[in-house]
Amino acid sequence: MSSWVKFSLKHPVPTIVLFLTLVVIGAVSVTRLSVDLYPAMEYPLAVISTKYEGAGPQEVEQLVSRPLEEIAGTAGGVTSVMSTNSEGQSVVLVQFDWGTDMDLATLSLREKVDQVKGFFPDGVGAPMVFKIDPQALPVLTIGLSGADPIELKRLAEEKVKPRLERTDGVASVNINGGTEREIQVIVDPHRLQASGISINQVAQALRYENLNLPGGQVESGTTNLLVRTVGQFSSVDEIRELRLGPVRLGDIAEVRDAYAEVTSKVWIDGEPAVGMDIQKQTGGNTVAIAEGIKAELDLIAKDLPAGVKASVLMDQSKMVQESVMSVADSGWQGGLLAIAVLYIFLRHFGATLAVGIAIPISVIATFGPLFFGGVTLNLMSLGGLSLGVGMMVDGAIVVLENIFRHKQMGKDIDTATLDGASEVGLAVSSSTITTVVVFLPVVWITGIAQQYFRELALSVTYSLMTSLLVSITLVPMLARYLLRDKTGPVKPPSRLYVWWGEKLDAIDAVYRRMLGWALRHRWTVLTVGTLSLGLTALFYFQLGMEFIPKTDTSEFRITVRMPPGTQLSETEKAVNKAVEAARQVPELRQMYVSLGSTGDAFSVSGGKSNVGYVVGALLAPGERERDLETIMESLRQSITIPGARVNVVASGMLDPGGSPIEVQIRGDDLSVLEALANQAADVIAKVPGAREVRTSVDEGLPEVQVKVDRARAAAYNLSPSTIAVAVQSAVKGQVVSEYRSGGKEIDIRLQATEAARADMEALAQLPISSGTGQTVPLGQIATLVKGTGPTVVEREDRARVVKITGSIHDRDMGHVVSDIKAEMAKVAIPPGYTVSYEGQNKEMEDAFGGLIQALLFSIALVYLTMAAQFESWLHPFIIMFTVPLSLSGAFGSLVLTGRSLDISGMIGLILLVGIVVDNAIVLIDHVNQLRREGHSVMEALQEGCPTRLRPVLMTTLCTLLGLFPLALGLAAGSDLQAPMATVVIGGLAVSTLLTLIMIPVVYSLVEDLVARILRRSPAKAA
């Protein structure tokens, strides 16, 4: 390292040019970095979604999902296959290994699906294969209000959506609510029967009479003319005049220009509205895209009719900006605190200025590698920079303090700079590299932990390597000029200066006495150190376990689920009760209500009339006294809706992987699974901390089963499929064609009259046209029976499964799940049925397993790195004693602050391995230098350790204070890094106090042992 120091001292201009270049590159890079809430993540999850209109869940399971499951399981890298089978819908989820290239995986999956889709029954739609995009959460949700739902839907589709979709970075705009135009052909079954025409013939006529077809070319002189037959309907009257043999369509049906059945409704603050979810393109800059959308929305608002208002209901970019700025604020606040500490210890403005210049240069220069490394500005990368700010001054402090010490020894500034910087060059580089290498295993971790923390690891690594370059080149060069003696009369120091200098000298004297006592009572000190390990175990068993730190997003979502088959109007009454409860929340700022949807960003199935949700936006955390968890718990207690399942969760954040509580029971018999699920739900609901426990088994869907008498049907030359299509067209209605008007395609829906589908008796009279030209009532060829069928059939790894899910309040997930396992062990599970614990708990166990391996690997890497730099196996072994000493402080800090150990805290433990050894490296390096100069072991310890006391205290305090704003977790978005900062602060504080005493003691004992082995004289206490 001395060559780097000499170069910077001899060639200051090239050194300045180098750092100016790095600063310019960094400054340009920071303006081009994408800004988002989270790092770009890719879940190894693909979806195969298939429609089978009119089929029940069990038919969908048997005829669609099972063949898809079997073929999907043969794809490379597949770890599990799950399916959800509901009425008319199959959703197969295919889980791959973490790290799989999902573009190639989905392409391979499509090829597999193509092999089986030709064997599906008629009526099964083409399967859609796509990957789950974690960034599919809407960037903005916009609401239109101030007019009737018909006009709002028209404005949204014709004026707002097209312009927003043309905005840079926008991928799609999805419209919710409103009323849609539809051409309805309502046939009268009795008139059909009298005319001898079937409903299938009406559908066929509407399809084939509404066509424009090319007919080739004809010659006209020297010109070729295209021939095109124009047969599309040009008016609703033309549809009425359509001839079906001897009768007009208008004679047997009512043709009307009307509106489709309302399947979803939206309100904004109690006023009917239309909602629009806007999704960005993958990899786009959330903040820039949102700003572009809002600018375009301002222009659109000027073209809207009077009274119609366009408002932003949810703005993810706002949270991104607040979170990013708050984490950035924590960084510069920590930097200022570190500079203040430095000035207090050195009491020299020039020395403090040198480090004050080094910090922003190191930070700005770091943005260059971040940009070229494809890292975005997000909570994790900025959190890494905040961590780095506290640590990147360590090297500069050690170098500057040693230069300062050599200057006070009477050396001229050039000699003091060269000797001081060169003397600690190895220690500075070693301490920096040991901190960097601990992140190598983190980059290799698979799973969601790697997705979350890879960019944090990269940002810390880049910042520390940049700071190392600054410490051994720029800082010595700056010190050479800023520490020069002033010419002219010297101003006498102030009383405060002298007083604080005396206090620092007193601290040095106290440490010398403590060190001397410790070296004379080494086994007593060693016993105290061993007892600290007992405290580690005590604190560990008091810790709670979580997966991801809970974050206050200032937004909640209430989902209300009524029994299957509930009409939308009844669901609306139930949702209104949740709305009234939400209105009683004093912190409520805005409310958004939707019927016919769960509000799930990753839902691949259509809306349901029995489901609705309420999204409440709260005041910012600093503007209210209660936190989000407390508000949600009060809502859970206040909402009582008979017959409904109510779920209250935090909204606006990425789902970390399922529910906090998720117990799965696998087996074959649905009735047995349902009984076990209900029994398990009762058991789990009694566990303290468990909330909103529910099963995936809904009440049976009420249905009318049309059981075809095959013998009678065959007598009329009718097949079950022909009968099913006729019933479907009459009851549910069938979109048979499109009517084009004003550039829009409007559905033409064929359906029987309301009287013909009012009840079972009317349905039994539905005329079915036979292949012989006769019509026969449905009741004559089929039996109509009331019954219930399963609403959803779920499968995983080719077995049926039911899930018991729930949320957690006022307890950590680790203890709650542990209690659930203990209670479930008392439940009798029949042979052939198994119980597993999935969701966030499974993700936590997998993540912790990988992080523990990374922690052990990091310890090994740190030891090997120090062994290479010290060229010794023994001294790194002594230094590694600081690692177990830090654990009591790390776990104790979590217990003291009431925080649980989560993956953020686990990353803090890994980081701690690289940080806590730094102080010991500084101590041992100087002790070894003194021993090479001829001092005995005890002389070197008693002289070298006090010499390094001030830089150790300064670097420790700078790191602690640099992390302190982040550890408070008060700012938006800082919740994710707060446990990590807490672990580092607690571990570093305790390890520093123990290191200053324990490491010299261990060093002396080990040297005594080596001396005995080599038959040398043991070290004597002074």
C-alpha cells in the first residue's frame, strides 16, 4: 500500500484528476439510475390459465388441470406444480428453481402445453402461459368520478385509456367498474317452439350473417379491383330484420341496445366511479413514469366534461420518493454525525475537513459502479449506501489519525504523511477487504433473500472499495496540505480545547490501567468473556422470528367475501358495513371501494359477485399516533358481518410469499379434507396471536344440475353437448358476435327471457331443437335437481390440498407457528393424509437456512482473507474471537428494541462478521509491528493497544452514529433496514468494549502456548 501512498504524494494532480473523473461519472450515473421501491425481482413462478366455460370445478380438475400438471412436471427445473380449479377456470402454478431464466422456462412450458391441448374436450379455450411479474403492482390507480357509470366508462375507454397507454413506460391500463354497452337478443322460448327454430340456430345465424369477407380480385381495364362482401350489421334495426326462414328475428326475440349486467362497482369516497390501474413496463423508472402519467392526466382533465374529476387514488411513486429520500437522509445525517465525532477527537479543523471531503467523494463515486452494474436506486441499495457511509470513513480515520500522531511526534508533514499512511496501509486494506468478502456468500444465496439483498451487498461492496481507494491516496494527499503548520503567531488553544484534551488523555490512562489489570488477571477476564456467550444464548431464546420486517405503508385493504353465489347487491350491503367501519378511523385520508374483485394484483381469474374490497389510505406515519398494525387490529374488532369472511391486511407492499399462517393438508377425498380443514381451523384460531383464520374450502356453490337422460336424448337425435350449449345460451347467455359502431366492437349477447330462466320449472320448459326438426322441452330429456358443488378444488404435486391461512397480531411468526405445530400434533390425521406448513413460514425457514450457511461461509472467508494478509494462521485465529463476542450485543439489541430476528437482521449478522474484526485488526497489526521492532509480547500489547485506542473509538463511534438514524426506523421505508442496523450497532458496541480487553488477553495466552510448544520463555506480565 505504501506505493499507492507515495504515488498520491508525488503526483497530486493526477490523483485529483482521477477522483474528479470518478465524481463526474458518478454524478452523471446518479441522474440515469432507475428509481424504484424494491430491487428488480423475478419469482420462479409460471402460470397456465385455461378457460372451460360452463364446467364445474371437478370437471375442470379432471379434464384440464391434471393433463397440464403431468406435462408441466416434465419441464426442466420444476420444483412443484399447483392448480386451482374453479367454475370454468383452471389455473396451474408451476414453481421452478430459484435463479431459473423465466423467459426460457415459460417458452419451454408453452411447448409442453402445446403437446396436450389438442386432447382437450370441445369448449376448452387455448391455455395462456405467462410468468409472474413481481413488478405487476400498479404504479398508479386513477379514479374518474362526477358522472353516471355509463358516461364514466365511456370516457375511460375512449378518452383516458388511449392517451395514458401512449405515455412513455406504460404497459397497460385496466379499467374497473362502470357500465358497458351491449346488444341483447332476448329470445322467447315459446315463440321459438312455435316457429320450429332452436336457440342454436339463432346463434348460428347471428354469427354467419354478420361478416365482411374478401372475395379475391377482378380486372377492370388495366386495374385489379379487390372484391369484398360486406355483410356486417350496420344498425340494430338490421339485426331485428334478420330472416330465419319464414320469420324475422324481431318476431321471436326482443333486440335492444342496452347495457351488460353489472359485475363490478367502484366508489371513491362514497361517490360512484371508474377505477384505472396503470402498470409500468418491466424495468421502467417508477418515479419518471408516474410523473409522466400525472402530467398527461393534467392535460386529459382539461378535455373532460364539466363536473368529471380525475383523481390519483394510489401513487406508488410517492412512497418510492418518500422512502428513498428518507433512507438517503439517514445516510447524510449519519455522515454528519461521523464528521462531528472526528472533530471532537482530533480537535483539528484541517484533519476533519480531509475526511469531510472524502465522504461525499466516496459516495458520489460509488454511483458509477452501481449504474454499470445494473443496480437501481431503491430501499435496499440506498440502505447499503447508508450502511457504507458509516463504515467508509473508518479507513480514512485510521490513516488520518496515524498521520496526525506521527506529526505530533515532531516529524515534518511530508515524512509524517508517508510514514503514518504506510504504517496502517495493511490494516486499512485488510479491514476493508474482510468487510467486503462477507457479502460474497450473500450474492450466491438463492430464494427471496437473495432477491432482496443482492443490491444491498453490491452497494456496500462498491462503496467500501471506493472508500479504500480514497483512504490510501486522496486522504494522505489532502493531509499533506491541510495539516501543515501555520506561519506567524499561533493562537493559544481555547479552554474547551484544553479541557477536552485532558479528558481524552484521562480516557487513555484509564484504558492503560484496565489493560494492565486484565493482562495480570487473564483467566478472570477469559471467564467473563465466556459468560458473555451465556448471555448470547439467553437473548437468543427470547428473540422472536419473522420473515420480512413489518412496514407501515399507510394503506390497508379490507376484503369481504360472502358465501358463493351471493348476488352483487347483497355483497354491496355487506361491503357497506366495512366502509362504515373504515370511516370511523380518524387517520383515514381517502377510501376506494370495489365490488366483484379481491384487489389481488396477481389474480388470474375473473371477478366474483360475492367478493369486494375497501382500500383505505391513511395519513403519513409522522402525522398520526397509531401505527398501521394497531389500526388494522381495531378494524378487525369493529367489523362484524354475519355470513361473511373479512380479512384486513396491509396494502401497497410486495407480498413476501403467502400468508403468515398457512397450513396445508393433502389427500384425495374432498369431504375428509374439508372436515380436517375445519378441525384444524378451530385449533389454530385458539393460538394466541392468530387472526382471521380461514380455510380454502368455501361453502358449496348452489347449483341446478341438469342430468341428461341419454336414452331419451338419443331418441330425439340429441347429444349431451348440444343440450348443454342450448342451456348455456338460454341461461347464462352467449356472446355470439360483435356489432361495430363508431370504431368500437360491442358484444351481441343471445339469451332467453328472464321469465324462461326465473326458476327450475321455467327452465324445464326450455325448448330444445332436435336433429329431426322437432322441439322438445328440456324437462322431457333431462332431470333438473338442486344441489351444491365445490367452488374450488386445489391441488399440489398431483394431490388435492386444502389450506388453512391466517394473519398474526402482537406476536412474532416463529412463536405462533411453533405453537400451531404443537397443537396440530394433537389432531388425528388419517392414513394417506399429510400436513405441511407453508407460506411465509416456509420462506423464512428456507431463507434462514441459506443465510446461516452464508454466515458460516463468511466467517471462513474472513479468516482466510486475514491469514493471507497477515501471512499467519495464528493471529487471524485470535482476531476471530471478536465474532462470538459480538453476538450477545447483536441479540441483546433486538430484545431491547422489541424487534424480531428476520432476514434483515440475519444480513446484519453477516455484515457484523466483517465489521467487528476491523478493530482487532488495527490492534494486532500495530502490536505485531512493535514486536518486529524488538518489543516483548507484553510490552507490545501495553504500548500498541493504547496507541490504537483513539482510532478504534473513532471508527466505532462513526459507524454507530452513521447507522443510528437508520436503526430508529422512523422514516418511511426504513423499516426494512432498521433490524439490520440494530444488529450491527448492538454487536459492534459490545464487541468493541470486549475487544479492547479480551483480544490482548487472548493474544498473550496464545503466544504463551506457542512459546511453551516451541520451548521458549513465556511472556511475563509487566
